[in-house]
Amino acid sequence: MAGPPFELMGIVNVTPDSFSDGGEWFERDAAVTHGRALAADGASILDVGGESTRPHATPVAPEEELRRTEPVVRALAGAGPTVSIDTTKLVVAEAALAAGAGYVNDVTAFRAEPDMAGLVADRGARCCLMHMLGDPGTMQDDPRYDDVVDDVKAFLLGRAEFAVREGVREDRIDLDPGIGFGKTVAHNLALLRRTDEIVALGFRVVIGVSRKSFIHRLADVPDPHDRAPGTIAANVLAYERGARVFRVHDVAEARQALTVAAATLRPDGV
Ligand code: HH2
């Protein structure tokens, strides 16, 4: 039987300060155990990160980020899911790829370290290029766009063209509108409502809504752990509009919801 028509990217935050699960998987063994559990739940990509990107997060030195992520990547690699490294730093990505990662998730879309593109090309890795307005220190300070969807599309296309010029194969590039990265609730909703326009750029689209604060703003859910229902609603609608990769904390719940959504949308059901 063919695999599911979507991919789940399970989040493994090896950080003390991530917005929803900071500290929960900061111990190396806990992170590895968590990654394996997400794989058992249906994740085909495990996204290992050692630096929080939440607004005003404290920057992490490269050596410390490397120390947090490299052993976790090494322990999770080769067990089935593709291991992704969620980093903006070349040295961290280099070490992760050497330790068995096959995917680089760079929230700056290779702007922080343009040599990241050549590295990804050279290693034949897959990558995610995400839109962010400014940087985590300033991104939520009154973000403005002419038309958020048009602006994000133009940015993502430009970054994909840069990656291709640097030698990355088109089918190795995923694009992500960067929900919550320099966006108001209205901006996030416009990007979700018009995900089909981003899909029309011709690349796989990644959506990262998991537990994010726009769900709280809309539905009054102060504890991020309680935001799985809102996460699922946004992911299912983005799936219907053509997104195919979902970056989530709660993999089992997302798998169930998207499996039912995908079957419902097929003309012949199951
Ligand atoms: N969101 C976060 C981090 N990395 N990468 C992509 N491609 N898309 C996203 O939407 C995205 C991302 C933020 O979520 P999280 O990792 O849970 O929190 P933190 O950055 O605080 O560690």
C-alpha cells in the first residue's frame, strides 16, 4: 500500500526555552527517547533543534547549539525517519549532516549563512526555506506587508531561485510561509487561507502551526499543550489547499486527523 499522502515532521526541541516544550527534552536521552516515540507515532522526518526561535529568545552560541544537537542527530539517524536539523548556523548543519541528518530546516532561508545552500547541494540533502520578517528579536514588532501572501510568495521564490543557483536540486527544496514569524493573527490566517497560492509556486509546502500563539488569540487557550485541536484544524485546511509537510509536536493526533482528511478528499475515499 502506498504511504500516506502527507509527511509529518516531528519536533524534537533540545532547548531549555522553546515556547511550548522548553526543558521537556533538554536532556540528551530524553530528546532521543522523544524522537523515537514521534517516529513510532508516524513522523517520517524528525526536526532536531538546539535554539529557540520564539520572539526575543536568547541567542545560543554555535558550540553550545552543536553540543545540544549533534549527539541527538547521531542517535536518531538511520532508524527510519529522515533527521532534520533546525538551525541557521553552517557549523551546526555541517555537523548534523556528518552525523547522519538528511534535511536542513533553516528559518532564515539561507540568508544568515548563504554558504548553507552550497552545503545542502554538496551533501544532496533536502531543505526547508522559511519566510521570516526580520529576526526573532524584532519580528513581532508591528509587522506590515503590502499583501502578506504576495510578499511571502515573492520572498520564497527568490530564496528557492538562490538555492537552485547554488546547486540545490528543485525536488530537494521545500517552502514554508513561516506561520508566526513576523505575522499578526490576520497575516497567519491569510497565509493559511491562501496556501494554494504558495503551493502553485511548484515546490512542496511545509506548514508549522503547531501550538502557536495565534491559536490562543483566536480560541483562548493559554497553555500551549492544550492547542492540539486548533493545530489540527489549521493543518487539515492547509492540507486541503495543497500543503504536504506538517511540522508538529503532537504527531499521533496529526496523523489521525490528516489520514481522515486525505481519505475524505480522495474521490473514492479509502
Ligand atoms: N516554527 C518554529 C521553529 N522552527 N521551522 C519551520 N520550517 N517552520 C516553522 O513554522 C517553525 C520552524 C517554532 O516552533 P518550536 O520549534 O516549537 O519553538 P521554538 O522555536 O521556541 O523552539
